[in-house]
Amino acid sequence: MAEPVDGELRFTVLGPVRAWRGERELRLGSPQQRAVLVALLLRGGRAVPPEDLVDAVWGEDPPPAAVSVLRTYASRLRRVLEPDRPADRPPRVLRSVAGGYALHLGEDALDARVRERQVARARQARADGEPREAAALLRAALADWESVALVGVPGPLAEAERARLAEARIAAVEARLAVDLELGRHNELVAELTALVAEYPLRERLCRYLMLALYRSGRQAEALAVFSDTRRTLVSELGVEPGHPLRDLHARVLAGDPGLAPAPEAVEPAAELTVRPEQLPSAVPDFVGREEEVEQLRAALGAPSDTPAAATAVVVGMGGVGKTTLAVRVAHALPDRFPEGRLYTDLRGADDSPADPHTVLAAFLRALGAPDGSVPGDPAERAAQYRSLLARRRVLVVLDNAHDTDQVTPLLPGSPSCAAIVTSRFRLAALPATRRIELAGFTPRQALDLFTRIAGDARAAAEPAAAMRVVRACGGLPLAVRVVASRLAVRPGWSVAALADRLADERQRLEQLRAESLAVESSFRLGYAQLDAEHAHAFRLLSLPEVPDISLDAAAAVLGLPRGTAERALEQLVDAGMLESPAADRYRYHDLLRLFARQRAEREGTSGELDAALGRLLDHCLATARTAYRLVRPAHSVPDALGRTAARGLPLADATAARAWADRELAGLLAVAVQAATGPPELTAVAADLVWALDPLLEERFGWHDAVPACRALARAARDAGDERAEARVRYMLAGALMQVGRWVEVEEHAREAIALARAAHDPTTVALTLNVSGVNASYRDDDSAALDYLEEAVAISRGLDDRGIEEYVLGNLIQSRIELGHRDASLLADARHHLALTERIGEPFTTARSLYRLGQVLRRLGRRHRAIATHRRGLDLLEPDGPLLLRSGHLFRLAEALRAVNRPQEAVGEAERALVMLREIRFGALEARTLRFIGDVLHDLRQVDRARACWREAYDLLIRLDLPTGDLPALLAGASRAAGDG
């Protein structure tokens, strides 16, 4: 088996199937997709053939084209498991092996494997005469092992594995009970065993353990009654008598056999403390959420460690996120684990003068009963005495609000019987930890729950929409929610809506988040005060671009720093809890911290700082987008027509790298373009070119819904600035975007303006591209004559420019229009083959796949259906598994048409359904309606008339919403209704 490749990935199957990368949970998709993942996980890295996966997921009733569906699931899982994998590199986690798939993970990535190893080690420890070690291992193994595994996962494999894992779990429970009985823990086992015997009345081993625990607890009559009940159940349910071990124990209990008494050495002596410190602050009464984090901490601290070190859990996060609340809550919940006391101190890590660990040690020693005169003055001796007092005692130490590792290290207990919880705004990367938790903000639902508990159920229930507006304005920060809810609770005359309106103004929001001594801004100010001048400047400046997150290279452009210098500054901000790093080389602010940073920028920066920073960022983005355009559309002249840049941009290696860059950055690039529209004219011009340069990437990613607002904003700004060239380019982009999202009526208005402006600005490239949009739009609206006129003029202009790229682009749409007009002559096939030859000379796979799409249609129209099938499959081979969804769905739909034409309807429906999934993902309504119509037709051929009618109805309703021609769908629906007797 290959070496494991990813230690950050973790999976759980002993309950719901879940996955994490680090501390971030991943979305695993549909139940069937999870079933595929489970089948691979349970093979432990071995290759699984497609037919085995089909059997595992669907059994004897697989869907049409099941293997194709598996490929789709595998592709999606790869994107989930390796989101940052460059497209030019093969997958490292979910690999294609010998025609099948294999999942390569770290040794501890799957909870089932970890638990199996723990159970095996426990059995060995018991055999070696180490019952306490065995008990600890078994408790750890069972900590998160739920009674039902693989919850919600369908398929025969999951059903069989559920039964196997359930049996393995109860066997591990029985093993742990046996060890606990050896250790003399019979009194505490009676309640648990009573419940287990009620749940599993036919498991004789559990009945034996309950009898033994009752007998050892002085309850002989009850022990004998257990035998009677068990015998009656076995006889009535199975028609058998109890086995020899149970009958033998019954006889020994009847005889009062002294050999049943626990071994005296098994009873653990109770350690005594002269002083039992209980220093925890009160837990908040309105604690909500954090179920997963609570369980992680309880698991990390809940059993003595099987290593010589004390368990140490580290909870880090920004100010106000609830680190102390969580730590105190968990510490209060573990009295049985730490019966000899709990120490607590606030280390004031975010203050100007953090606590001296030497002073804290003295306070801890006195709390543990050391007389004042016995506390050593030397720091090393003081730490040694502290560890000696804690040795072999069960004490929990809570070190809250730590500044750095040096402050914490002397305060950690040395004995594995103890444990520590450390909280900090700083990452404490050098501190060894049993468990690290990066505490994030609340979900909206959790935030609303906290708000309701503090402000009152009645007020929140009376204005639910306003209450949700309030908590969303708080950005999920628990401190902010607590503050606003507390303000509302003591102001009975305020409405929730009034509070929401106050918070809606971002410039005043932080001022509203204040209630007596509680203030969000004060919490942020503590962290800001820890920054030196260089990092404070970076913290302010980086908040200015309106982007959800930002890459390291873009951040370096904003800051005007070399990449390495910028990285050091940003990582320092992450370590200080003032910035988040959701992935390598990516950074973001919490919403409220961004507001705080911008306020500081306004108060401490200069008036031109925003424009200069935004200008550097736009320059970097345009330089990179130019490179991406050249790689994705290598024969186009558009990159040469873009404005000059001072920056060189990212050195993208190939088209795959360009597309990966677009996947990461597209949302941020469009947001920056919108922001630039409110700036000076020179920023508008650069932003207009940036949006124009994104054209091929928006097409492939179908990013048109997000592009429309940016294009509208820039068109207005360019008109106000009198910049004809910039306005022409963004109106071309706006026309194309509106066409793709089905806003057909608006398209021609913007296209006409773009053409007129481009001609006035002597920009023939934009003229040709806009004519292409007008042609395609006319074709969608069934105005085929106008479509041909527009497209033929666009082809002529592109040839005059000697621009093979635009010629290829427009020629493909011209062929498509001729197909829609019903042309079936030899010249159409010649044009399609010329188009393919042109794209093959360009040498870019996506472009070639697009020409194959047109050629496949032509071949089918000319009756060469098998050639059409092969052509579309060739196009898909160039695009799978991660190519643009629009073109992939187009090939699948046309492949389905060709399959239907050669009387393979089941395969046709399968491919069309795959296309439909992709079209819904990109929200392309016109083609979605066409695909639904086709699926309905094929289902009708297969005599699935009710489902066919449902597909037709859905297609009809969608076309009406889009204001597109419905063709013969009304007649089809009417006929279907008459046939069904309801018309």
C-alpha cells in the first residue's frame, strides 16, 4: 500500500459520517456520495473496482450509467478532500488505481481504525497484567463510538458494516466492563449494566457481569433474580437454556462462593489532599452551542493519559469568541475526573502587563496547601515544588488568556493524573498539546439561541426577522451577541427592529456593541495595543479592500511589500488573533474586526491611503488576469489590448493554473472591481480592463450571476468619467452576463451601446465580441436571421484583425446558429471540421472540446450518430473530471441525444441527468429547461408517463419564468393530461 499522504484529514464513521481538514469540517455531499466515500474508507487504502463500488452503494438496483455517476461522485470528493490541489497535479488522496479508486490517508485518519487499535492494545495490556492501562484504552476507544455507525448512509455495504461495527462496539463495552470488574469498580457498574441488560437481554455475558457486580455490591438476591429473568427470556425467545458460564456463576452465587469477591489489590487507594482548591469562576447560565468543542475537550481530558505527560488542551481564538466561557464550562463538567481540585488563573495575556508565572506559581502553591514560608524564591525550585504537590493527584489547571508559551510552560502539571486547559488569543504554536481547538464564531442559529436566552423568549419570538438581523450584524461573535442582548434586556421600551436598525450602520456598529463594562471594541483594542507600528499599519491597511478573504500575493500588493516580508507580517497578525488564516497563504478578518481595523485606518491613515492600496491591488490583479487570459484563450488579441501594469502578476504555469487561480479569486476580484467604481477615474479604467480580462474565466466557471453587479457599477462609473473605451468593454461584459443569466430583454440595449462606444473608441476587438453576444442572444430568442447577420459580421471583423481566437469563438456560435436553423448540407460539416482544425492548431484543450461539441451536433444531424457519440465522448475526455460545468453539461446533453437516436434510452436518461445536475449547479435556466424537456421525452418513450409529465411541467414553468419560447410543451402537457384523465 502507498504511503499515507495527508495527516490533516480525519474521518468519523462510528456515528454520522463526517470529515475534517484540521479543525474545519468538510461537506461530504449527498448520501450516495457518502456511501462511495465509506466504501473507500473501509478498504484501508486498497483499490476498489467500480463494480464493487456500485454493489456497495446500490446493490442489485443500480441507476442507469452508474459508473458515470460514480465518476461524478469521485470528482466532487476530490474537490472536497483536496480543495487547493493545482489542476495540473494528480490527486494525492483519492487516486485512480487500476481502473478503480483508492483512498490514501494517514494512519490515524479514520476513527474506526483508531478504535480498533486501541481495543487491540487494551486486550494486550490486560493479558500483560496491566488492567488499569487496559481500562483507560477501552474508555478512550468507546468515548465517541455511538451505538449506530454510518448514520444516514445508504447501501448494502453500509448496512453490513453497521451490524459489524455495532457488534464490535458492544464487544469492546464487554471487555471494558470485565476490566472494571477486575479493578473492583462493581458499585459504579451496576447502573450501567442494568441499562445494558435491558437493551441486550440475550447477551449472556452482560447478564453475568450484572450478576457479579450485584453480588459484589452485597445484593445477592438481585443477582439471583437476574439469572431467573435471563433464563426466562432465553427460553421464551430462543428456546434454549443459559450457557454453562452463566449457570456456573448462578451456582456460585447461590453457594456464596468467596472466590467471587474482588481481589483486594484491585481497589485503588484514594489519595488525600489537605487542601482541595476550587478556583473556577462561575459558569455562565446561558451557555449555548459548542457541542463539538465540549466533547473534544471532555475526550482530551476525560481519562488519565497513557503517556507520562499531563493532558493539555489549548483553545485559541480572537477576543470575544468565548474561549474562557468554553474552558470554564468544561472544567465545571469534570468533577469526577478531577476530584482533588481545580486551579484557575487569568494570565492577562492581552494586557500591557501579562501575569508573571513566578507570581502565579506562588498563588497556586498556597492554594494547594503550602504554607507561605515554604514557597521557594527560586523560579525553578518553585515550579518543581508545584509539580511535586500535583504528582499522582487528580487536579485540573485552567490557564486562561495566556500570552505566550514561556508564560504557560512553568504552570503546566507534570503528572498524567492531572490535566490543563489553556486559552489564548495567540496561537501558542510551540506549546505541546494533546488537543488544539481553533474556536470560531457562532452559527446564526447558535447566535440567535444566545440572544434569545438573554433578551427573552417573548421579545425574540415577537420579531424573529429583526432578531436574526441583530445576530447577523454581530458576525457570530458571542461577546457581541451578549452585549446587544444585554442592552435590549434592560431596555423594555426598545423594539428588536430598532436595535437592528442601529446595528445596520457599519460606521456606528462598534459603538452600539457596548453595555456597561462589556464592549467589543475594548476587547479588540487590547489586541491592537499588542501590535508594533509595522504590524498595526498592516492590520489597518489590509482591511480596506472589500473582499471576503485575500491571498498572500494580493495582500503583498495591498501592503506594497515583498512577498516574504508580507507573509511574516500577516502570520504575526494571525498569531496575535487579529487575523485568520483559513488555508495556506489565505487571510481574512472577522467582520467586526474588519470594521475596527477600518476605523483605525480612518483615524490614523492618510486620505490617499485607500486609493493607493486599491490601485496596487488592481494592478496586480490585472497583470495576473492578463496572463490567465493568454493561457486560457491563447490565440486571442484581448490581452494585448489591456492597459499596461506596473506589476508582473502571478507567474501562472499553464491554463490549469489559471483556472485554479480563478476558482480561488473570482469572487474577490469582482468585489474589488465594484469597490473601484466608487474611486477616482483611473481606478475605474483599470477595473474595467480587469473585468474584461476575466471574460474566459467567467465563461468557464459560469460566474455571470456575480459579474452582473460589478459590470453595472463600472458602466455607470465609466459613463460618469466620460471613458468611452472602459464603458464599451464593461457594457460588452454586462450584455454577455445578462444573456447567460436569462435577462434577454436587457441584452440588446447594452450590446448596442457597447458597439457604438467601441466604434467611437476605435476598439474593433470589443465590437467583434459584442456582435457575437448579440448573435447568440438572437438565437436564444429564435431570431435566427438576425443571429446569422450578427455572427457573420463578427467573423469578418475577427479575420480582419487576424485574431484566430475570436474567429474560432464566433465561428463556433455561427455553426450553432446554422444547426438551430436546420442546415444539414455538406458545407456545415466542412465548417465544423474547419473549426476543429482551427482549435487544434490553437492547442488549448477546452477550446478543442468546444469545437468537438459543435462537430458532434453536426454529425448527429447528418445521421452519423455513432460518430457523434464518439465525438462527444472525446470532448468529455478532454474536460473530465474538473472541466467547466457548462461545456461538460453541453457534451452530456448532446451525447444523450445521440444515444437516444441509436435506441439506447436508459443510457440517454443517465447522461442527461448528469447534465441536469451540472446545469442546476451553475443556474443556467435555459439549458436546464431544454434538458428537462429531453428527459421527459425519453421517459415517455420508456412508458414512465407520470414522471415524463412532471419533467415537461417543470421545463414549461422554467421557460415561462425566463420569458423564453415554450415551443410545443403546452400541447404535450395538454395531451398528457387528457391521457391521464385529468384534462
